[in-house]
Amino acid sequence: MTTSASKLHGNPTIRTIAGATASTSLDPKSTALLVIDIQNEYFDGQLPIPDGMLVLRNANRLISLADRHGMPVFHIQQWSPATRPLFTQDTVMAEIHPEVQRAAHHSTIRKLFASSFAGTDLQLQLLAKGIKTLIISGLMTNNCVAASAFDGTANGHKVIIASDASATRDIETWDGGVINHKDLHRAVLTGLSDAVAEIRTTSAILELVN
């Protein structure tokens, strides 16, 4: 096989080329869970997510895991000013969905931007708790989940995204079409897997914690 043919064999991710390997276990003492933007806007508002309830149920499974093992849980909440039409602060649409499992010992962080890190003290809280690994769940894959994954990695954390505890919606494309939510979700997760994150199902993540 020639050198050029060898390079074309397979399509490894950037992470694989850089030596990243799949997690075999998670240390609860250095792992935290982000539950991003599971808010009413995505269920009863202007941005309905077809797989929203599936995401909510799987996020709750991850929350239960975190609570059993003493892992910090951060509920991230988009909190937009009154001049914006989505997730407008102090409205029902900005509230976290009532079926999300929340507890007094969980933290809630409100944000203005897509990333859970931008303009918040999330990184300071993670550093104070000695967190090295982030499990990310929530909405939407192509927006706040992706932005938080990139910033999580940039801030020195290992990032694992729960593929079935995140989702997106059908969106009009730049060239006049519409991309199906499942196709978009898969494509974005593939891009994140290439560059910054390990992608696992909720069940697979549960098996990583003893």
C-alpha cells in the first residue's frame, strides 16, 4: 500500500489521531453534570424540539446517577433580556421544565449566550470543586450544547455528551431547504466527536460509574 493510499484508509477523528481513547470509567469526585436549557421554550414555545421529552427523561436518569454518587449538578438556564423574543426572563417560557429533577443542592446558572461558560462563573465553580470531566446533556445540540462542549474543552475539561439526552429541531437551511432534526443532531455530534467530545448514550454513561 502506498503512503497516500494509507492516509486515505479509514476516516479517523482528529481526537483519535491525537491519541484520545474511550472512557472506561468515571470518577464521581471529579465529574460534574451540566443540564443545559431544558426550558419551556423548547416544549411549549417557539422552538419545539420533537425529541424533547426523550431528552428530559434521559437527563433525569443522569441527574439520578449524579445524585447517587455525589456528583455536582448544574442546571443551565438561558435568561434573555426583555428585548429578546425567546427565553425572555421572568416569563413561563424561560422557566426550567417542571419535570426536570431538581434539588436544593443542585446549582442553577443563568446565561445570556450560547455557551454555559460565557459570562458566567461556571468555570470558577468547577475549579473550586476539582472537576476534570463534564457530562453534558440538554438543548440544543447545534447551539448551546456545542458551544458549551467547545468551551469546556478549552477550559481544560474532558467532555462527554449524552447523545440521547440532547437533541435539536428541524431548521430552515441557508440554501432554502429544511434539515431534519435527527440528521442535524447526528451531524453536529459527529463534528463534536471529531474535535472536542466523547459521545455516549445515557445507558453507556451510567455504566461508567461504579
